[in-house]
Amino acid sequence: MKFSHKSPLLLAMIAASLAVTACSNSTNDTTKTNDAAATTDSDTTAAAADNKLDTKFATLATGGASGPYNIIGTSLTEAYNQTYGVNSKTQTTGASVENMNLLNQEKVELAFVMSDVLSDAIKGENNFSTPITNVQQIATLYPNYVQIVTSKKTGITKFEDLKGKRIAVGAQNSGVEVNARNLLKGFGMTYDDVKVDYLGYAEAADALKSGKIDAAFLTSGLPNSSLMELEQGFDLQLVGIDPAKVAEIAKDQAYFVAMDIPAGTYGNEAAIPTAAIMNAFVVRSDLSEADGYKLTKTFFESQDKLKTAHQAAAGISLETAQQGMVAPVHPGAKKYYDEQAAK
């Protein structure tokens, strides 16, 4: 049979063929679109997982409101909130001893503490009746300088002159109080040889200004904001500690090191020799390896932010973060350090 090129039957067959092709192409396009959408959804889910923590809370126990712990900690928890959307905030405390107890009671997930208190907690000594075991370390931080402050009118110029004086030794059971007690012991003194007031940074500065105390221990990173305020209009004098005596004390208390408070820190013309203790960033051992890794990673990636918050954070570095660790390193932190070392 022959068909004209204008035959209705031929036109119908061509139209049917085009329709089948169109349907086939449409099906293929839909399949490709669905595949692409599935891939995008998968990527989004993976990205979301990377930006979440297993823990619902990341509360960081710090110290007094005006101290470097709290100032640096506030910036760090902001970074955790922004990065992971986790409920992260600081908890103002009496500092190191209280922080270790809060960690042990699982009331906080993270803490800043002084290495001497951390050592006592792990051993179950002094302020701790039993060893605290659910603690691991993220990093060694910056040094805390023992800043013994008095007025030039008191005649106190060296540590031995504190005998018989009324002194503030920090909040009770704080890291400041622990190292004040240990240093007094190193000089052959106890609290029976001095008149003790348990005062935090701001309270101690006010008591010095009003003449209610003769001297105060304000152990912290440099500078301490309460001392910077006290310096204005007060005849502030820093009391030095002989480096040889620090070395002697360190034979029993290995976390003490001899360091200088630099000239000009509080208007002092010369550097002042003193003792220092390294700070530690610790977490509960039950935090997952993934969380430990993410918390460590963001901690180091936030260093510029932390240094802006308080210059004491300038003493934190990836190179020294594993030096002088007192507690076992958290597996997530170790993973981060190993990755950085391999680069």
C-alpha cells in the first residue's frame, strides 16, 4: 500500500512516535531530578550531622565573673553555640575545686581548672576525699600567675613578710586558695600564722582599697581586671617570690614553675618574680569521641576570638597544648592533635 506524504494515517503514526519519545525523555529527566534531589538531601543530612553534637548541653564551669576563666569561657561557649547550635553557656563558680566537683556530679560537661587542683582531684587528695575518675583533658592552657598584692604603706616586700598579716586567699576552695595554702606551707607557714579572709578577685581588691586587709592572693592570667581597676588611685605593690624558693617547693608540688610578671603589667617598673601554675581545659570522660573532637577543633579555631576577649588567651597554643597535661587526654582531642601533627 502506498501513502502520500500528506496521508492522515502517516501523520498519526509520526505523532504517536513523538509522544512515546517525549514520555521516555520526561521519565528520564524525572529520574535524574529525583536522583539529584536524593544526593542533595544526603549531603545536607551529612552536613547537619557535622554541625551537631551528641550532647544536648555543653555547660562550661569557669570562675568569678571578672576573671579570665569567665571572660574567655563566655567567648568559647558563644563559638560552640554558633557552630553547633548546642545549649552552651558558662557557669560562674568559686573556680577550680568547685568546678571539679560539678564535673564529677555531672552538673557540667566542661571546666577550666588549675593543674594543682586537677592533680589533687585525680589523686583524691586535700579537698577531695576520693579520686575523681570521670575527667579527661582537652588542652593545657595559659599560665596562672600568683599575684600577691599589697599597699606600699604595709611594708610588705617579700613573701615571708606575710606572717601575722591579714590576707585574702581567694574564694574558699578555689584554685587561688589551694595554691596560697601550698605556698604558705612551702615557706613553713599555715593559716595559723596569718589572718585569713576568703575573698574573690573583686572583693579582695575592694578590701585592699578600704584597708580591711594587708595583702591578697589573686592568682590568674595576666592581667587581672580587678587589679587593673585597683591600680587606678591605689599605691599598689606586687610581692615577689624568690625563684630558688619556687624551685624548692616544686620538688613536692611539680605544677609550680618560676615565672615573672612583666614590667608595666600594673605600672610596675621592673619584672616581678613569682610562681605560676598552668591552667587546664577538661571535660567529662563520658563525652563521645566525636564531641571531644569537635569541641577541640572549634576551641583552636576560635583562638583569635578568645584573644580578643582576654589577652591571657594569647598564652594558649596548639604547640604547647599537650605539654604538662595532668589528666588523660580525651580520645576526641587526641584525634584532633594527631590530624594536626600529620599535616
